[in-house]
Amino acid sequence: MYRPTRREFLKIVGAGAAWMMLGGCAQPPQPTTTTPTPKPSVTKELKLGYIAFRAGPAAAFGEPAHHAADYLAEQFNAAGGIAGAKIKVIHEDQGASPSDTVEKAKKLCLQDNVDVVTGIPGTNHSLAVAPVCDENSTFFLQCQARAEYGTWKDPEDPSRGVFDWVFHTANSTASHAIQAAYIVKELFPETETIAQIHPDYAYGYDNYDYFTSAIKKLMPDVELLDPLYPKIFSPDYTPYITELVNMKPDYIFTSLWGTDFTRFVDQLIPYGLLKGTGGNAILGGYWDFYPAIGREIPVYGHTQQGNQGLTQYEEYRKILLWHYQQYGYTQSGAIADIISAFYTLKAAVEKAYEEKGEFPTRDEIRDAMENLDKIQTPMGEGMMRGEDHRVLWPVECGVVAKDTLGYYPEDPIAYIYDPNKKLILPPEKHEPPAFMKGTDWVATW
């Protein structure tokens, strides 16, 4: 069914309002004026504010994306910009609390007058920033927080619709957890008991709910053990590891991220629970954070749910290798996230420019973004779902292995998915329909 753009809708509303003011009757001719209508000034610069952690445990996720944002801006600008507009990136270190991050976003919107805010890992931080950007008619491209309800005006009431200026360019929390469930079913069907350990905030609870509901549908006979919820940035995981050892699970699913994940695994390995360390348990988690701290993955043969970004694309691999050559490490998830934001913006500006024949206004870019069909990137093709402002991606996930195929020459700590133990899932397999949370969608399977 045809959906008028926001701009067309406002024109219709404006025309109706004018008719009502005229009483719906013909009016006598009005005096004409010869004063020319001023044309809006055209910007030849697009300012993008990037907010993410630059220090502390979460910097392993934030800093690579800061670097990649500068790299992408340089590449775009060297090629003539986006529809002739050069990209300027303004960096902000993410605040410790959502209120701190909101202040960073306000600065970018009101003082720096950016066109786009992006970055911001952390569900609570992202949800707090969304209305700020929307009130200021500034794009918020959510590329690192994962909540599939992040674009909704009310996370508990999808009937209220989406923010006009908020778009989600990454895959979702539901995607990650549902991928993890498919990995167990397809690659480890012998699994009988599953344990879970997640960070003690919304992202961790969502992961538990989505994975649990999916695995119950896919493998109803599996025993699900009680979840564990350590505080984010915990220095000591020993009490939780002791519980895991006593549980003796076949499979452990975790959404710990950043150096929380690497610290947890480092403390877990000596207990001999994992396959490759004396035990048989498989750990599904974010192994790409080991390369992010400049270390090789300490034990292979375990699984990882994927961010958008397929290693089969050479241009994507080149960006990851560039980061390694420049900084001595890489973090594929964070870099894929910022690529998704840059190329979504590029596709929208170019579409609006083509339709108008000159550089578009911000409103025109917004309308074009909502109506994108395909988004071409170095890591594959995404598609904007205009109903809920979300880009949908295929994902690659499975068992991590050393790169023996030469995908990442010169990078000794790179890994790939084992070609014989990986899945490539289309969006309809791992992303909920518009305005449905993961658990509600899985309940319909």
C-alpha cells in the first residue's frame, strides 16, 4: 500500500488547514507581491557526531569505531563526498550514565549543529538519547545499541509509532540471541543442558528472554539452567564461574561484551570446564573482543553470533585489515556498526539528491532514508524497513577458527568462521517483524 512521505503528508495537512481558514469558499483575488521567496541555504558539509566510550572497559568496542568513522569520512571525502558534501566527524567520549550521554548528544545537536548523531553502545543510553535527537530534527542512527524497539516512541507501546528522526542501522538483540539458538540446534544438536550468563541490565535480560524463548521452540527437550547476572564491568567473575562449574552445562550462552567477556573467559579457562581446556562445554559469545585487546583468541572451537558483516566481502576485510595495520588490533563488530551508519546516510542523501536534482534539505534526506530499498556497503546489502526505521541484514555466525584461508593477510590474530561449521541467516530468519519484540515473534513460530 502506498505510504505518503512525511513531507507529502505535511503538504496535504497544510492544504487542508488553508481550506478551513478560507471557510471552504472561493475568496476574492489577493494582492500579489513581487518579493522573491528566499531559497534555503545549501550545505556542502555533513556533520556527524560520534559518541562512544574512549576509555575504560568498554573502549574495546568504542575506540575502533571512532577510528573507523574518521577513516570512512576520509575515504568518502577523497571520492568527492556524499553528493558533493564533505563529511566532518565530531567525536565525543560516551558518558558513564545515560544522563551524561544525553548531555553529549545535546551539545552535538545544539552547539555543534550536527546533522547526524550515531554510536552509543548501551540500551539505556540509546533510549535516553533518541527523544533528544528527535526534538532537534537531528538524525540518530543507532548503530551500536541493539534493542529492536530502540526506534519506538514508547518501548512498551508500539502503537505509538516511531520517532521521525531515529533509525536503527545495526542488527538487533533479538537477532543475536536467535542466532545463538539456531547455532545450538544446527551445529550442536547433541546439547542437553544450557547455562546462561548475561550483564545485569536491559541488554542482558533481553538476551536471556529471546534466547530462552527461541531455544524452547527449536529444542524443546533441552534443559535450561538458571541464568546468572553479574554487574556490568565486574572485575571478578569467580562466584559465577563456581556456579557454572557446579552446573556442568553442555553449552553456555553469554552476552557479556567488551573486556567483560575477555575477563570472564580468562578467569573461566583455568577451571577446565570448556572444550579445549579439559572440559566439554561450548561457550557462545563475543570472541572478537580478544583481537580488540590485541590478543589471539585463547581457545578455538567455540561459537559466536554475528554482527552484520560477512567475511566473503573483500572491501569489508580491507577495512578491518586497515585498522589492524594502523592500530595493531581490530574489532569487527564495532567497525561493521559504523560502516552501517555511514552507508545508510550515503544511500539516503544520494537518493534524495537524485530525486531533487540538487543537494537536499534534511527533511528530504529523512524522507529518502525512510523509503530506501537497498543499502550497498562493503559488508553486504542491507534493506531499510520503513515501517519501524530499521535496516535488515543477513548475518554470518558459527564456530570461530584461525584464519588459515588467508582472508586477513598480515594480521596474526584474525579469525574466521569455520567454513564447515557456520550459518548464513537471511533477515527473516533472525529479525522480528516490525513492531514486534523478539519474544512475541518467537511465540508465533
